[in-house]
Amino acid sequence: MLCMQMESVFEAVMTSFKNHIRNAAWMDEGTRATALDKADAVVHGIGYPDLVADPAQLDDYYEEV
């Protein structure tokens, strides 16, 4: 549940950020396009991997440690 809420927050922030870029009067079109491409390339890692909730998977993951 919390992860879904965080995803929603992240999407809202990114939407706002991209709108800010689209409306930035000081940017030329090339800079705007590059900035939007970079915004689209942002990779987010919210929460933790599913294996953390499964003790067997977690043990397997760290078996060599």
C-alpha cells in the first residue's frame, strides 16, 4: 500500500517537473527537449525488492556472503 502511494507521489512530482520544463521561458526548444528526455530517463527505486519479504529468497540471495 505504501509503495503504491509513493509511486503516486513520484508520478505527481515528475508531472509537475515536466510541466515546469515545458513552461520555462528561458529554455530554447533544444534544451527543453533534452531536459524532457532526461526527466523521462529518471529511474526510481522506491521501497525494497520483493525478496526482502520472503525469508527463503533472502537467504538464497545472501547465501554466498
